Amino acid sequence: MREVLPDLLPWWEAGKTIGVGTVVATFRSAPRPPGASMLVGPGGEAVGSVSGGCVEGAVYELALSVVESGVPVLERYGVSDEDAFAVGLTCGGVLDVWVEKVDRETFPELGEVAADIAAGRPVAVATVIEHPDPQRRGRRMVVRPDGDGVTVGGSLGSSRADDAVRDDALGMLAAGHHGTLAYGPDGERRGEGMQVFVWAFGPPPRLLVFGAIDFAAAVARVGAFLGYRVTVCDARPVFATTSRFTDADEVVVEWPHRYLAAEAEAGRIDERTAVCVLTHDPKFDVPLLEVALRLPRLGYVGAMGSRRTHDDRMARLREAGLTDAELARLSSPIGLDLGARTPEETAVSIAAEMIALQWGGSGVRLGAREGRIHH
């Protein structure tokens, strides 16, 4: 939903009715992940995508029907690879799409949810997409962490179901993933009959780029494109300026190791955070990597430098007392072997390594592999 909110919200605020199709589950090589949405606007406009073009036409027609009837529908698209072209899902995957009518009556919480997303406040939206009782389908609950507690708006139809989904939605917020959960009809942990899709809108993951060099500007640009909140940090104020790093969300003048330690102490570092050390200067990067590699919750730590720089850095880190297990978390020299030369090419190489490690990719050419494309 996040990517279509700029179009959805003005229509909703104007009291218009919109058809919304959302991918709620995928199997095999489906092209779009859970949470991808497509809108059919009040004037018939199509915004967004649920399949990269494969079944948009079918979802468009279904959305028009749902807007007219007001009855939401859970539809499955997908066949075997051999028959894929016959129905338009050319990838041969399978995806479940939830199609609903959205307006001020059916989704009164949308404005507040959009405000949370814009402000970076974590919020989860849980919707019943399957239930033996048709009256329960489409019921919605909004879950917000609130300091040490949690606030809940709306209900899925029973306190037992609300409690179960609230706890699971908080877990999905922590992990940063949308997805469909299965329960018994009244929220039983063991059972089937009720399916609930959870949009988990946590704050964007962070990319911390250390070293105010030309490569850092390119990494910040690619990081912003991938949806990271980007911070560039350097101890040298003459280089660490917002005019040099226009794609960064913030530019910080501070010793890198002090900044990272303070962010960790403040609880602003988690398992989605990526750290790119581009200084290749031991007085900066060794103290910084001592802090980074000892943090239990970091998604990626990479450091730039030549083979000689890498060997010297590893020796210094061992002298500082880092263990082999801690050093194994370091991606150095940073990036995948793409033959990159320019700062922009190097930034793509770094981003490619971050993506591969996040999703378990091998980094080899897809044409040289067999089996599934999506991990």
C-alpha cells in the first residue's frame, strides 16, 4: 500500500470510492511480494501493480465489480508453467489477491494510518480476508506500539481473535514484513478457517554511510532509491555537508564510532540497519568497525578498501580483540564482483551484496543457475 498512498489518500479525503487489490500471498515465482497494491480510481484510473503486468487486467475488472457490489473478494491467480500463457500469469507463479472497496466508510482509519506512515511511526493494519462467516470478511484492526504498551483500534470480530492477531502483528512490525496469518474461526492458534492479512508499516530501514567521499554520495543515492533512510557521517565538517549529499536524509558531523555507539545506545539500530564504511582510513574505520561488529543487531556491515587495506584492517581488528565470529560478519572488500569502476557502479555493487545477503541470493548470473528465481 505504501507506494500507492500518494494517489489513494487524496481520493479518500475527497470522499471518493476506490477499488484496491493487494497481493496477500505468493507461491513459486510470483512477480510481486505480499503488500503490493493496485488501485482502480473513481475515474477508472489504474495505479500500481500486483503482478508486473501479468494479471492487472483481470484484477482491474474484478475491482470494478467489487466497487459496485461492495463485497470484497479473495482471488487466486496462477497455473502450471506449461499453461501460464493461457491465463496471463506468464511467470508460472501463484498469487492471492484481496480486492476490496475503500472509502471513508469502509476504511475510516486510513487518514491516521497514512499520517503514521509519513511520520515513520510503526503501525500495522490487520484485515480478515477469509472466514466461514461472510460478515467477518473485511473487518479491520489497527495496531500501534505505544511506548511499553500497544494501542488497538477496531476489531476482527472477537476478543480472542483480536488478542492473537495483535501479538502476531507486533512481531511482524519488528521483522518489517507483510503477510497472511492463519487461525481457527475465533482466533485459535491451532486451527484453520480464518485468514488475516497484516500490513506491517515500520519505519524505513536505515543505511549508515561513513566517509564523506564521492562514493558515499553514490551509495546514498542508491540507498534512497531502495527505500532506506540514509545517514552520511564523517568527522570532517568541510566534507560532511548537505550540499554534497543531497540524497541523504541527514548528514552528521561526528567521529563515526561515537555516532554509531550513540545510535545503538538510543535504540535506533536494528537487524535491518546496514552500515557501509567507506573511509578506508584506519583511524576512522577500525574504531568504527570495533563498535559495529560487536553489535548483535545489524543487518549488514561492509568496508571499502584494497586487498592490502583489508589485510591491514583485519590485523588491527584482531589486535583489538575481535573474535573470528565477529570478523566473519564483515563484508570486505565491500560489494559483489561486478567489475565496477565508477562511484555509481560501485554503489550498485554494494547494493547488490546487501540485497543478496538479505534474501539469501548467490550473486551469480541467473542464466547460469537452475531452479527458483525468487528466494
